[in-house]
Amino acid sequence: MNQSTETRNEPLRFAFIEARWHDRIVDQARIGFLDELARRTNGAAVTDVFDAPGAFEIPLLAQRLARSGLYDGVIGAAFVVDGGIYRHEFVAETVVAGLMQAQLATEVPIFSVVLTPHHFQETAAHEAFFAEHFVLKGGEAARAALATVALGATLPKAA
């Protein structure tokens, strides 16, 4: 699908993958993404939403979706917190590195809304703060996706 926006007849199409851990927070990234995308494309872009059990499963799914040829970009969203059992920073770093590898392997832009806070407690205040933050990050991902697709359309094509 990665063709010039000037010659295409179909709308931009994105895949949005969201981890189901802390879904009330992660869902806010999707809401922010969809709202910003609709605002900037006058509702013309299409987004397919996929659920992943957790953050660790996102890179493989992102790579498969990117390789499908159906999407102009893929977005992965997760909230990786310190559960007291393992190093959550390692999980987040591994997921983001996997997204970068998938992007380079497929040449389809893949964007990360995989966030890990320094401190998170399951309190109403923290949940509200991070939910609001995920809305902002989802909007940022939409702007980045649109800008990257537009930039890609200006690049010379390989022979």
C-alpha cells in the first residue's frame, strides 16, 4: 500500500495494536490517536484495532501487519509498569527495540506508544494522570504517522 498519496485512490490505513494489561489506560492512547487522525484527515483515514495480550507480543504482530501490505503505518501501545517481579524497563526496552527491528525489516513505519513510568501505583490519581497522558501520546503518534507517511510519499522510488 505504500504508494504516493497523490496517486492513491484508497484512504490512509493504519493498524493500532493495544496491549490488554492496564487496558483502561492503554485504551486512551487509541482514543487520542483516532481523534487526532480524524481531525487531521477529515475522517478519511481507516484504522484497524488489534488486541495483544501484553506488550511483549506487540512487535511480532506489528511486523506481521506491516508485511501484509495493507497498512501505511502500525502503532503499538502498552503501559509497562513495575510489577515487583521483573525489571519492567527491560520489557519496555525490548518491545521498543522489537518495533524498530520490525520497521526496518518491513520498511513500513511503526510507531511506539509503549510507555513505562518511573513510579505507578494503582490509585485513582495515578490512573487518571496516566490515562490523560496516553491520550496526548496517542495524538502525538497520529501526527507522527501522518508526517512520516507524507514524507515517505516524497522520497524517490527504487527502480
